[in-house]
Amino acid sequence: MAEHPAYPVGLRLSGRRVVVLGGGQVAQRRLPALIAAGADLVLVSPEATPSVEAMADAGEITWERRGYADGDLAGAWYALIATSDPDANRAASAEAERHRVWCVRSDDADAATAWTPATGHSEGVTVAVLTTDARGRDPRHTAAVRDAVVEGLRDGTLVAPHHRTRTPGVALVGGGPGDPDLITVRGRRLLAEADVVIADRLGPRDLLAELPPHVEVIDAAKIPYGRFMAQEAINDALIEHARKGRSVVRLKGGDPYVFGRGMEEVQALAEAGIPCTVVPGISSSISVPGAAGIPVTHRGVAHEFTVVSGHVAPDDARSLVDWRALAALTGTLVILMGVDKIGRIAETLIAHGRSPDTPVALVQEGTTAAQRRVDATLATVAETVTAQDVRPPAVIVVGEVVAVGAGAPPDAARPAPAGSDPQK
Ligand SMILES: C[S@@+](CC[C@H](N)C(=O)[O-])C[C@H]1O[C@@H](n2cnc3c(N)ncnc32)[C@H](O)[C@@H]1O
């Protein structure tokens, strides 16, 4: 039997008699999948583990509390032989052969007529992995192959697009702060299934290089103070591609709803009648300070943190920020898009009572290989930014938490400087 590979097949066991001999660990592991398959399960065993007993108590299996007896496999479609008695296993195996019942044996795979694959599930498919022959059986290897496939499908590193069930539309995906490992599992999967990706400059740009050649990548290029694609043009592109029946991913930096104009895109899509899903992302406002060793809160130091946009100066009529109120707070201030205006922001905070000695950190290109952190105080930050040539994108953290992490080990998970990445 072992000279030929096993023939893989999916058994449809719903309502069909399946006999399990032995109520130990093997049965405990195998029974849930047999129950899920709807099999009419009969367990023959004098004893059972508490979990197996619970399945019997719940009516999921019929438990006959006795040892195996000849004739138990009559009428069965499938059998799992897993008693601790080798003689009983052999006898049951012989009976299965006589009745032509496919049977798995926990003690002797070579003598069995069927093998249980290592299985896993992802998005409506079952992945089942079998070794080619009994002598070469390596259950850890089959389980590892199964894990690699299932994990890859889940996180999108294995690309297996749906073709029949895929619904066209737009997914607004928060890509996280830049490190490609910091996108969500759902975001990565949607990216792997996209026909069109419209990407911001911020976010996990490295992931774009992994997309298959047929995927159209459009650069939304909202570069601060440089060329930018107007929001309306982005909305139009999203609508136009979705209307062609394509799966569109709008890949955004951080979280789509944190200074990301995500809701404007959701509203435009809703008005156009395009289905849209929003996948949250890890916002730079928390993750970038964290990557530089700065916790936005710390017990006994900061009981609040406020995330604020610094893209317009405090004295600008368009500003919606109450800087006076922010100056009165004692907690952490996290400023996004504030590199250009930090001088006037710092002056305003000091003028309204925040100490000039308040620590400030600027974290540029956080979570990427180019990350750097520059420290200052409210009094010195303007000149430090100029002297150190700090540039966007940077997250600015104001508050005593900046000093808390001093001496903490660097973020070991951050990619090492590569120097070869043209995006950086
Ligand atoms: C338009 S806002 C978008 C924020 C994004 N939605 C989020 O949740 O992180 C862009 C600003 O986020 C900050 N930012 C985003 N990614 C960053 C990174 N990797 N390093 C430093 N700052 C970042 C910078 O302040 C940048 O100017």
C-alpha cells in the first residue's frame, strides 16, 4: 500500500455513521472536525477524556461505554481506530477491511486504509496536507506546510485571489505607519486581492513592490507642500475603477480616519453607490512615538494624550485647535503635520503656561529603516528642527513622557537601515 501515494478526497459525512474506537487524546483531537462534518458519531470506549465526555453529554456523539466488539463497524462509512489495545486495533482494522470501511489507525499508519491530513481553514477553503507515503510520514512537516499555507492566505503573503465570490468595490485600508509588518492581516489580504491600488506616499510602500504585475498601482502622492493629487481626483479614480468591476484598494498611511480624509472618500463612494469597506490601521500618532521608545501615556506621568494637527499655525484663522486649552493640560501632546509650524506652536504653548523646559521629541520616518529621533524642549525645538534638518513626515511629542523611555532598548523589530530602498 505504501508504494503509492494516498489519493486525496473530501468525505461528505453528514448524517453518515462514523465509528470511533478509543476515547483518548487522539479521539479528542479528531472528534471536533467529525462533529463539524455532521457525521453520525458513535464512540466505543470504556473511558474517555473529560473533553470527549463533554461532547457525549452535549449530544454531539453517542458514547457506548465498553471495549471494541466484532461487528461494531457494520454499517459505518468511516472509522477511527485509536484504542490503547493493539490487539483490538488490529481486529478492528481487519473488520474494517472486511466491510470495506475506510479506517484511520493511530498506532499504525502503514496498516491503515486512510490517513488524516493536517488541516486548516481560511476564507472558505480547507487546506489539507498529506505525506506522500507512510514510511516518509513526518507529521510535524505536514503541520508546518499546513500552517505556512493557512497563515500565508490569512495575511496575504500567499496570493490566491477569489474569483467567483469577490465583490467589486473599494477597500479603504489603513496601512500603518510605514513598516510593512504593521499593516493588519485583513488589509494585507485585501491588498493581495486587489486589481488596482491607489496609494499614499506615507504607509507601507514596500508592499507595493510585492504586488503581481497585473495590479495597477496609482500614486496619490499627497506630498506635503509638493505636487499632490487633489482629493476629488482620488475620489474620481476610486469610483471609475470600481465601476469597471475591479477590486480597488485605497492604501492609506496610518489609520484612514486620523487626519486621513477617509470619511470624505467613504462619502464620495456612498454617493456614487459603490460598496466600500474600511479597514482600520495603526496610526502613526501612537506607533511612531512607541517605535522611538516613547509611550504616549505612563502611569504617574501622563493620564491623557491629545493628538492634534499642526498643519496650520495657532494664529491662523483656519485653525480649529484651542491651543490655550492644550497648553493648560499636563499630559502628552502628539502633533502630526507640525514640523513647519513647530516654532509658532511652541511659542503659543509657552505663552499660555506650558513650561519652556517641557521635553519634546521629533520622530521622523518612524518605523522605517530611515527612522530618527531628535530631542529638544519647547524652548529649543524651533532652532533644533532647523539645526538638525528635521523634515516631514515626523510625529512631534510634547510632554514628560518623552523623558520616561530614556535608556529603553531600541525597537528590535524595526527594519535595519537598508539604504537601498528608493522609497526612503
Ligand atoms: C496626513 S497625516 C496622516 C496620518 C495617518 N492617517 C495616521 O493615522 O498615522 C500625515 C502625518 O502623519 C505623521 N506620520 C505618518 N506616518 C509617519 C511616519 N512613519 N513617521 C513619522 N510621522 C508620520 C506625520 O506627522 C505626517 O505629516
